[in-house]
Amino acid sequence: MKYISTRGKSQVYSSYEALLQGLADDGGLLLPQALPTIAFSQEEIMNFTYTDFAKKILALLFSDIPKPILFDAIDKAYQSFEKEILPIYSLPNQYIMELYHGATFAFKDFALSLLPHLLSSALQALAPSKQLAILTATSGDTGSAALYGFKEVANTKILAFYPTRGISTIQKKQMTSIEGNNTFAFGVKGNFDDAQSGLKTLFNKEAFKNLLKQNHYLLSSANSINIGRLFPQIVYYYYGYYQLVKQGEIAKGEPVSISVPTGNFGNILAAFLAKKIGLPVHNLLCASNENHVLTDFIQTGIYNSNRPFYQTQSPSMDILISSNLERYLYYHYQDPKIISALMEDLNQHKQYTVKDLSLFKHLQGYYFTDSQALDAIKEVYDSHGYLMDPHSAIGYLAAKTYQKNHKEKVLVTATASPYKFPLAIAKALGLPTENELKSLDLIQNFTKSPLPLELKNILSKPLTQNKTIEKNQMEKSILEVLL
Ligand SMILES: *Cc1c(COP(=O)(O)O)cnc(C)c1O
């Protein structure tokens, strides 16, 4: 498979090149030159495990990666998941796909436990004398998933920078208790923007990059625009759909809609790609919180990121620039000139306008406030005894709203374990919210909802990383680790 840029001014890339490169040279995002069609036979549906689905789908997308290498990476990646890798909870007409049974209890584990193995193979094939240095700024879930994913992966070092403000105790402890000889976490004084902009500066600093190059490092960020983040997410939509076929909940070929709590537009784009390559999907429901730039875009055609930023109870969706949307636009227009012009507008004026609203024919946008999300958590808990996290609750609400005038069944992606956000859950259920540890226990005692042992243990694990730095010390800290 070859990969092309959404902006049309770049060479084509092989899978390995695309994985290592992340972004195209012209600043665009990479897409497969042609999409395969993927279907599963009755026999496959009845017998395939999650990794079987992953192998079949990813072998068609990463068709130029040798199969033994790809399959070995897939086997390694999903070993770290709980035995039941993707449980599905049924509500009337809705199916909640729990995408949070990996190492760090959020859906990002699906991609971030595979990507490091793919990158490691790409490195071996294309630049065997180099080491990969992954630098990532995180507002919470990405950092821990990346640290766990890259832990002990040959020829890689992973450095995650989390803000000292705005991160939950559990998210922080997942990073600061990591046990790997190639894993490093730093607290950066300030908020997510401070950590993010600090890294951005370094990625643009020639002297810094040259020094790493001289020391045989290849620099990468493993962020969610990498095709190695995107493609593994297609698999669970197929798997979830066919699990429901297998259980007799839906007929094979029956169209369903999919509701996705959305931030950077990565997870929902994977659902869109699943639809494009053959999964029977009717509509995609793009569910946002109070940072509802996408909802407004879908309703008006105006993407306007020039607006106040709200810190919400669903922090992983607190995003005003949804990078992966560029890929969705590309599939509609099929014209790199139009995409380049829109992205130029976004860059210069923080907004762009599309005139052709048929772009949104199968994409519906909804947004909900924190208090609506917390009410939904309580409502679903009270009526079904089922506990959702604040991100998933927004996906649930979008599905519920949509179903007021649509009949088909909806798959809702539950993106994180409720136990990752104990204060929000305790508040929703009317329990005390003194601190996260206490809330965790109270929620468990009250709901009897299973608290994953690893998550409980996280809080009592010893610290392995305990460095808090100023933003202007990031370069020095990185060089100390790498050189
Ligand atoms: C990252 C994340 C999201 C948003 O996913 P995108 O792919 O960025 O749209 C939603 N929920 C949780 C829990 C997340 O960690």
C-alpha cells in the first residue's frame, strides 16, 4: 500500500515510511492511495478472535509490511489486554462497546499497544542503526497509553510530558509509576498548552534536532494523526459489529449507526473508514462536550476555533482543533487544492467555511454540557445498574437524542473506564468527592461495578518518575535522558 498526502504536494510513502514520518512533507495527513473492501464470511464471524480480525484488516491496509512481522506485532500488542478484550453492554436499542480493557483503561490502548511494535519494525527495516525517540505531550490518556505501549520495545525511548495542572491523580500516577528502562515521564509546570508548546518549539529547533541526529536518534511524536494510531481503531468497529451478529442481536448486513465521543476526530474517523471499506454503517454521530466546535461545523459549515476553551469533566475531548477532520474533508472533496486552502484559512484566521453541506450527509453532530453528562451517568446507573465514564456518557446522550427520530440500532463507543474519573462519577452518583482514592472505594462499594485491580493498585505503586520541571528545562531534560 502506498500513502498520499491530503495536500497533494508530497511524494508517496510506503507503510513503514508513513509510520515513521507521521505527517507528510507538505504538512498534510497521509491516506492510503486506494482503500480495500473488507468483508467477513459467516465462518470467520463465528470463529475469529479479536486478533484474527486485526490480522485480516491490517494486512490489507499495511499490505507492504511482511505478514509474519505484522502478525507478530498484533499478537504482542493485544496480550496486554484483559481476557475479554471488548465487552459489549446492551441497553435498549443501544450497544455500548467498552474500549477500555487495555493497559491504561482508555481506548487509546488499542492503537498505542500496536504502534510501538510497528515503529520498531519500520526502524529496523529503514534505519537499523538508529534509535527512535518519542516525545509526547499529554493531557492525560495519551501519555500513559504511550508509556505502557513503548515500554521495553527495542530501540525506542519514550518521554511523556504531562502538565502539573489539569490532570487527574490516577492519570498522573499511571505515568509516574511506570516501570520500564526506556520510559520517562516529566511533569511540566503549567497546563497542557505549556507542555505542548514547549515540545513544539523543540520540534522546530534545528540545533536540537541536529544534536539528536548526530547521536543516531530519529525523532517522532506518535500522535493521533499517525496511520499507526488510526488503522488499529478500524478493527474494533468490525469486531464489535460482528460480535453482535454472532450473538444474534443484529442481522448480518443490517445497518447500524455509531456514536463516538470526539476530540481530535481520530476515533470517529476510524468508524468512517470502516464504513468506507464495507462495514454496514448508516450514520456517524459526532458527540462533543462544551467545546463544540465540531457540532457547530456540522450545523453551519463554519469551522471556528476562535472561541473560549472550557475545561470539562471529559478532558480528553477538550480540543478546539480536530486534526483528523482533514482526512474526512479529503474524502469528500478528493482535491488537495481545496484541502490546502481550507487548512491555510485555519492556520491564518483560525477558521474556515465549507459551502457544500452534503459533506455532512451521514455525519450528525451533538453536544452536551457537564451537568447533562453527569445526569446521564446517574440515569443509566439508576435504571440499568450500568456505569459509564463522562466521555462515554456524551456518546450515549448523542445516541439517545438521535434515536428520537431514527429507528436503527446504535453502537456507542465507551472510551474510558469510569474508574479513571472517580471524582466526576462520585459527583454524578451523589457520593462524597473529597479525594480520588476515597471516591474510588466509595464508587466500588456503592455500585459493585468491578474495579480493575491494576487501576486500584496504581495508587499504591511506588513512584519511579518524580521529576517536575519548568517549561524552559524541557530541552535539557530530554538531552539528559537521550545522550
Ligand atoms: C482521546 C479520547 C477521546 C477523543 O478521541 P479522539 O480520537 O481524539 O476524537 C474520547 N474519550 C477518551 C476517554 C479519550 O481518551
